[in-house]
Amino acid sequence: MEDNNSLVPGFDSEADNYLKISLQRVNEVENAVLISLNGYIDTYNSVFFQDQIKKLINAGFTRLIFNCKNLSYVSSTGIASFTIFLKLIRPKGGDIVLLEIQPKVYDVFQLLGFSQLFNVMNSVEEAIAYFHPDFKQSAVFPRDVNCPSCGKQLRATKSGRFRCSGCKSIIVIDDSASVSLEQ
């Protein structure tokens, strides 16, 4: 198994006491890496987080799979970091998948209206399938849907309960991307 420095030389030359980052190459997908986050991302360590992920991007990794299972908190500054990464990798044909997001962390993404920008999945296998060209054509998610209450267009990355960023209604999106108001 490769360590962080063998994937990206000098990756572990800096450290943060509150955020641990572990890397694993995803052999099934070109230029893909699984990034396991452990701890939290806030105003104080977001620059460290950005610098580390920029090292990955500069090393040629453009398909970033973030395992957020052990990420206990993300501030608005931390979420802004993820959007910076999107701006860096999308012109290079890359994308981001977020895995196993804790509900309280996902709530911050949703509250700030960023949940629609990211592909949220449940497993590494789903993320790998997402990056294969035939997956995007046959997948239900991500998909644009309209709020049944106000008509605002929303980006659904998975099924579940969500709050509309327009009218604040709770909407339910099922596995086939059908949308309804919560009863």
C-alpha cells in the first residue's frame, strides 16, 4: 500500500493537529485518488486543507473522492475550499465526489446551498462507477429538479429529504428522482 508521500512527494511535510488526510490511489479510474478526512475543517485550518489538496491537483489528480466519514465539522470557509477545488479541476475534466458525509456536516452544505454542486454518494464503488463514461448516461443522479412549492430549480445528487434553498420547504426526492413535498 502506498503512503501519502509516495503518491505526492512531500505531501506529509506539513501537518495539522485537527485534520488528518490519508490518500489512496484509485486504480480503476484515471487520475483518481481517495482522500480520507479525519477531524474537522474550519477557518483556522482551511488554508492547510487547501494547500494539501492543491498538491494533489498539481500532481495530476483531477478526480477527487473525499471520504467524509470521519469529518466531524466543516465551517463555511471549509466548504468554500471544496468549491475552489471544483474550479481548479473541472476545466481539466475532473470532478469531486463526497462519500459518507455525516448528517450535521451535510446540513452545513445544504444550508449554504452548496449541496447541489457536489456529487454525494454512499460508497467508493459508486464513486468509481460515477467516473466511468457510461455511468453518467444511465445514472438517475445527479439531476436537476424543481421545487413543487416555488418552482426553483435544484440540483439533486441523491435521494432523500432536502430543504429548498428558495422557499425553505422540505421536499422529498425518491430513488427515481420524483419530487414531492414532505407530508
